[in-house]
Amino acid sequence: MIGEDRVQTIINQDQKYFAKAGRIPYYPLVIKEAHGSTLVDINGKTYIDLLSSASSQNVGHTPKKVVEAIQQQVARMVHYTPAYMHHEPLTKLAEKLCKLSPGNFEKQVLFGLTGSDACDGMIKFARGYTGRPYVISFTNAYHGSTYGAISASSIALNMRRKIGPLLPGFFHIPYPDAYRGLYNDSEPTTVEGYLAPLKDMFKTYVPPEEVACIMVETFQGDGGLLEPVPGYFEALADLCKAHGILLAVDDIQQGFGRTGKFSSIEHFDIEADLIAYGKSIAGGMPMSAIVGRKEVMEALDAPAHLFTTGANPVCCEAAIATIDLLEEENLISETARKGALVKARMQQWLTQYECVGDVRGKGLSIGIEIVSDKKNKTKDAAAALKICNYCFDHGVVIIAIAGSVLRFQPPLVITDDELNQALTTLEAAIEALENGMLDRYQIEGQGW
């Protein structure tokens, strides 16, 4: 009981001083430490982490190589701004990112502090290079919380309420959802059907020669871990080339090995003119990067996109160590292997359980859609949250996004045994739901 009192005391103090706009509530979990794929709360209870701190811990919590790189750099120099001077960690990291990012062309990179500013930067460079004003992104997209990123996003009204006007010149087109179709139709639309609103836009009210870029999440993250219908992004890339429009990919959640490739666009036969990285780039340290075609990145002059504490040498060393871990431990290929095993087991749920409508994703970025009507694909947000609460009670951390989608994104270092344990807990939760045993959970105020 003392432990519960302590948790509640911390939460009450948190609610008093931490503004509500900064957190989406799920559980009363106060984390004391984290290692590998395991979280430990202040009472010593352990949890298997299936969230990876919103996919910012791809190489796991407190990996030795990253921790040592941070410690060694802190002892040398915490920071000196690259806005005016140079330091070697930046140079090394910039070269690594340019070489690792897909695209058979010369590249350059700039660094920031969070994925939001990287998306803002892509908007700047696309407009600067093309001389065009308009930006197109997708419905249900989440690109971040700064004004440019919010203007490109269209996922939650609370991101837009009371703060308008947003940046001008933004338009949205439907994401090519391979599970549901346009306007929540129960069947996915064809490639041409999904492209039709964009083509109509080009014919009627958005001159294509005035569009700077189309901003893309290849696998839509917080929108529900959606997969696109096959062939869509290749067709979209052809359309962009025909009109001189840049393709700007937000790989903040899905990059750095998350989908079983270094960059998520490697699953498609396309090239991005600009790619934004964030979240896991520096093992959880605050950092982002834009990697783009050299000619695009040279379109703007300083100080168009620089930050006093950007490319912090501690963060740079953490990022270098993160990349080393991905390579030395074969984490990207291992992620593809683990993801295939996980999906094979989850695919059985589609016939075992009435509430599981879809299982989708690549690598260890998987969405499990919970529905109340499998035929009509009716979302069941309440059921998804009840499953999350059962898992939390049984030592597994998972959340629901897009109303009814379980977000399965563990650290890439998770072991096969931990995966099996987590999947067994999820199965028990789903069975309990279908047997009417989860009605005790009070879910009001939880989730998006």
C-alpha cells in the first residue's frame, strides 16, 4: 500500500505542475529505470516494453555502447554550438547518415532537436529549392507539434484547437489504406482510386506547378500503423516527377531499423528527395536530422535552419553508437526475422478471435486492429484500451492509437523469449475480452 501511495503522490504532483497538453494519459506507471526491453517502476515491478518510448529506443534502454559513448563525450565537452564552430562527432555522424540513407545521389544533412523541427525543415527546403508555396500531406498524418509540423498533420482536433491560424498553403489527400477504403469504406480502394483526389485537386484548385513537396509517412504511424495498397507510392513518385514536385519522407517513427530496413522507403521502389529522422536516431537523446539531395539542401543559406543546441556532440556520439549497434548486432536483419515470427503468430488471431480485424506492418512495427464487427471493420476503441489495461496489470506495456489499434513496437533488441511472453499475455487479454472479463476496467480519460 505504501508503494501505491507513493505512486499516487508523484502523479498528483505531476498533475499540479506539468501542463495537460504535454501528455496523453494511459496508466499510472511511474518508471524508475529501464534496460534492454524491460521497464522497472518505482515499486520494483518489471514490464516488457512494447512501446519503446514511442519508438525512440530502437536499440533498447541503456545499451552499454550508447551509455559509454555519452559518458565519454560528456567528460570531454557537453556542447559547443555548430552554428559557429566545428566538432568531430557532427562530421562523423553526417557522413554516416548520408551514406546509410537510400538514394543514388549526393546528399547533405542538417541536425535539429526533435522530429517536429525536421519536418519543418523539409518544408523550408522544399519551398526554398522549388520556389513553390504549397505542401501536400495525408489525412490522418502525424508529423509533430511545431507549427509547420502541425500544419502538415491531420490526426487530432486537439492539435489544432485554439491555436490557429496555422501555416498557409497546406492541403491533405487520403492515405492509401490497405485495410479500409476512402471515407471508412470497408474495402480498400485501388491505386487509381486513392490518387483520384490528388489528380482532381491538380485539375481544379491546386496548380501542380506550384506544389513544392508531398510529405509522406510510408507506413502511417500514429494514424494506425497503416500499410499502403501495393504500387501506390511508386505511382505517386511518378506523378511527383512529372510535375517537378519533391518527395519528402517522414521516417521519424519508422526509420533506424524499425521496419526491418534502415529507412522505411527501402520497402518501395522510390527515391526520396528529403528524409526526416528523429526519435531513435540517438538512442533516445534529443536529436533529429534531415538528409536530402545536395542541390536541395544547398537551396537555403544560414541561418535558415540552425539551432544553438542542435548537433550536440553528446547526442552525435550517442547516434554514432546507435548506428554501430544496428550494424554490429545485425539488428535490422534480426528485426525482419523477429517481425516475421510475430506476424505469423498474430495472423492466427484473425481466425481465432472475433475482435481482431487486422494485423499489419513491417519488422517490429505492427498494428493490431480491434473491431466490434469484423465484416464492417467497425473500430472498438473501448475494447482496445481494455486489452491495454489488462496487459499493464500483467507486466506488458502497450498502448492503443487511432482509436482501436494496438501499437506493437518493442525495442529491436527484444529477445525471442520476451516476445513469446508478451504475445502470450496479449492472447490472454484478448481471450478475457471476448469472455466478457474486462468490464472492470475504467477507461474514461485514457488514450488519444
